[in-house]
Amino acid sequence: MKDGVYYSEYLQLDKILNAQTLESDKPGREHAHDEMLFIVIHQSYELWFKQVMYEVGSVMEIFSKSKISDNSPDLYMVHHRLKRVVNIMHMLVSKIDIIETMTPLDFLDFRDLLRPASGFQSIQFKLLEAALGLKMENRHGKEYYISQLKPEDAQIIRDAEKTKPLIALINEWLERMPFFDDTAYWKDTNVSSFWEKYKEIYSASLADGEKNNLAVFEKQLLSEGSDPDWSLSPKARRAALFIMLYRDYPLLQLPFGLINVLLEIDEAISIWRYRHMSMVHRIIGMRTGTGGSTGKDYLSGALAKHHIFSEFAGLTSFLIERNKLPQLSQELRSKLGFGE
Ligand code: HEM
């Protein structure tokens, strides 16, 4: 055998493969076969949460810069890594099929030995939600959400919530988009007349039952003041809508991809929540969770409420058809294109 790195040492398999201690194997208890699956599944989820946090952390670091240059790999990296997060989340959804091979009776063999432990106490999952931008006041159950944690772990979550989350960093990045403030790009017209014209076209596109959308459009996009409940300011929303509308221009393709991947993350987490909730219903019915919550009802509330990037999805209500888009100035078109 050659010298150098040795597989099992490099991966520290001695630690990982010796970390499955079944509660049901403790003295005086009856071995429960499926407890091994239960432990391995949870451990593998935690490993993947670690990878997801690693990717999200690196993306947040890039967005924390005061400027992201179009001539750097930054935006590509952000998109690439978040796409990886989406793929991991899809894989985590599919692993629920494996848990579901454990029947309710199999679970009952060891369920009571686990109290009060629960995935509800997953620090990494709560840290991920906080890093993306879920705030305590918007959490289903509010403070209850951290009540099942040890005080030092609850503090870790509170501290994480004080750090600027990804959605706030993206809001700032959108607010910095140069194409509205720089008068160099709007010589034959100006930005406010662009939005006035857009409003007219949008208003004409609304069906009778949608007329109220115009007031929402004005409040969310054209007003200057931001609502404390909003994650995206009107300025950032204008930039995001502009990116969605003119995404065929080369310079806007990656920013558009980024907005899309954020929506994919929200969707993938929601699908995971839904599959987890249905699995829970199937395995424990309407009984309370080992973490002490109402079980399925708690999970259903979290599923309905815990969306982080939904304000981007909301912007699609303000789109107009491509062939009605206001024509951009020559300067702006050449800035967004390849300079012809
Ligand atoms: C037999 C399998 C499982 C059952 C019966 C189950 C049950 C539950 C229940 C009832 C809750 C609500 C809190 C409580 O009262 O405990 C919960 C929360 C949670 N579980 Fe599971 N779970 C299972 C598997 C998993 C797995 C494999 C993971 C992966 C890490 C996981 C992660 C979570 C997370 C992150 C929460 C918090 C969700 C939120 O607050 O929105 N669970 N689980």
C-alpha cells in the first residue's frame, strides 16, 4: 500500500460509523430494528444541512461585499452554489420515501424512548431558516419555536437572527442596480417616465376583477417608503421586476437566474415540509410530536407560513406581455447587451 491519505482516516469514518447508539439497545429494553434507520436518516439529513449551510454561508459572504462586479465570477458562483442547494433539497425530499418504509407500529417500538427529542430541535435547520431570512415574529408559534431547545442553543438561534440574512443582502444588492440611477442610460427619456408608461400598460392589461392590483403596484413599487413587514423595498422590487422583464439581455440573465433559484429554494423547502408533514400524519396520526408540539397541525401551520422569498413570486402579478414592453434607450440596451 502506498503512503499518503488513507480513505477511512481522511473521512474519519471511525467517528461517523460508531455514532449510532440505539436507545432500545440499552439494558432492560427490547431491541427495535427500525431505530437504526431512524438514526441514520437523521444523521444523514444533518450532514446535508451542514453542506447547505456551507453553501449559503459562502453566498452570504459574497453578497456582503459593497459591490459585486459584473466582471468577476461572483454572481456565477452565487447562482451555481444556490442551484446546488436546490438539488440537495430535492434529494432530501426523496429520502422521505425511505423513512416511510417504517410503519407506525415499527415506530411505536421505540418512539417513547425518544421524548422529548425531535427534529424540531435541529439547530442547523433553524439556523438555515434564520440565514435565509425567516424572522422570529413571522415564525409559526413564535417563541415556542425555540422553547424546546437548551438555553445555549436557543441563544445561538437568537444571535443568528441578529445577523443580516440572505434576503436582506439581496435587497441591498438589488437597490444598488445601476441602471435606474445612472442618468447616462436614460438620455432620450427618464426613469420616472419609464415607470409611468409601464403603469399605463399594466393598468390597461388588468381584467375587471383585477383592478385593485394597480393600487398594490403603486404601493409596492412606486412609493418611496418601505413597510416594516416587507423584506424587499420598492426600489429593490423595481430592480427585480425590471430584471424579470428584460431578462433576455445578456447582463440580466444571471440576475434573473438568481431570482429564480431563490424561488426554487423556497419551493423545495415547502415540498420538504409538505412531505415531512404527510409522513408524520401517516406515522403518528393526530398524536402530539415527541418535541411536544401539536404534531401535524403545527407542521401544517409552519408549511403555510414559512416562505422566505415569496415577495419575488408576488412580483409576477405585475408582469406585462413581452411585446408590450416599453423600448429601452440605446445607451441602456448597449449596456445590457454586448455593446453593439
Ligand atoms: C418517523 C419520522 C419522523 C416523525 C414521526 C417526525 C415528527 C415530527 C413532528 C411531530 C414534528 C413537530 C415538532 C414536534 O412536536 O416534535 C417534527 C418537526 C421537525 N422534524 Fe420531524 N419527524 C420525523 C422525521 C424527521 C426527519 C428524518 C427529519 C430530518 C432532519 C426531521 C426534521 C424535522 C424538523 C426540521 C422539524 C421542525 C420543522 C418546523 O419547525 O417547521 N424529522 N417532526
